[in-house]
Amino acid sequence: MKKNENLKILIDSNTLNKRIKELANDINNYYGTKNPLTIICILKGAVMFYTELAKHLKMPVKMEFVTLSSYGDSEKSSGKIKALNLAISDMENQNALIIEDIIDTGLTLDFLLKFIKTNYKVKEVKLAVLFDKKCARKYDIQPDFCAFNIDDKFIVGFGLDYCGFYRNLDYIGYFE
Ligand code: 5GP
């Protein structure tokens, strides 16, 4: 089902891509260019951010994907995680960076962090998010790398959906 209201642009494509490049530079500066890094994309929402960010990383990178869901078809978190795919290749003694579209209550990232720490002997695991919606936080989790802070607004585009639609937009929008 699609929303009927007018979709307004919140962040345009140039601003998004410029900021993601800056964030990639911060990540390059933190990790350096020598040691391998496994970047883990949380599908589906992080897909655009993940691919754009990955293009600018300078170290040897392994790309992994998990599929998690906490929203269903609504504008609020269901409070439960549906894990559809959690198969990540071995990361023993390596650095891992989780890439997420938006941290809201923190449930999704809390779940994945605990899963990785319990099941993989990683050297270090960190979090990179496109958006941080701090006002909605229920779990004590802070991103290590964050492109934008956002207030309590439901946004779509650049990977973020409403009922499965709008993910393909090259900008971030909101409904008036
Ligand atoms: P959390 O587990 O932190 O509560 O929620 C994270 C997930 O909720 C995100 O990966 C994303 O799928 C969804 N989400 C949170 N806020 C928004 C939003 O403003 N728009 C959209 N489309 N999804 C959101």
C-alpha cells in the first residue's frame, strides 16, 4: 500500500553522497588501509548506504549481508526482531563494521551486536549508521560512525521503505 500524502525532500542526493564520502574518510582514518575489514549490511534498508559507503573504503573489504526486520508494514517498531538470514562468513580475529540505515529504538543493533559477539571471535565490532533517531532510543547503544542525526520523523528513500515502496529513491523524503 502506498501513502497518499505529498512526499517532500528532506535530504537531496548530492548532500547524501557528499556526507557518506566524508563518513567513509572517517572510517578509513580509523581503520587504516592495511587490515581487512568485514562490512555487514543489514538488509533491506541499509542497501543503498552500504554500497555508496563501500565504494570509498580503502582497506581490503569483505562484504556480508544479513536480513533482519523490526518494523513490518507500520511506522513504528514492532518490538520484535525477525531474523531471516544471519549467515556471515568467518571473521575470526578480524574487524567487523555493521552498516545500518537508521538506529531508532536500538533493538535491531542490540540483537545483531549480541549475536556477533556470541557467535564470532571478532577482534572488534563497530556500528555505522546513516541516521541516528536519538529521541526514540530504548536500548543503550550508540553508533560509532553516523552520517546524520534526525528528529522523530518517519523518512523514506535511499533504502528506507514504507510498505516495501520508496527504497529506490536517491533522496530522503518524508510525508507531509
Ligand atoms: P530499531 O530496531 O532501532 O528500533 O529500528 C531500526 C529499523 O527500523 C531500521 O532498520 C528501519 O528499518 C526501521 N526504521 C526506523 N525508523 C524509520 C524511519 O523513519 N523510516 C523507515 N522507513 N524505517 C525506519
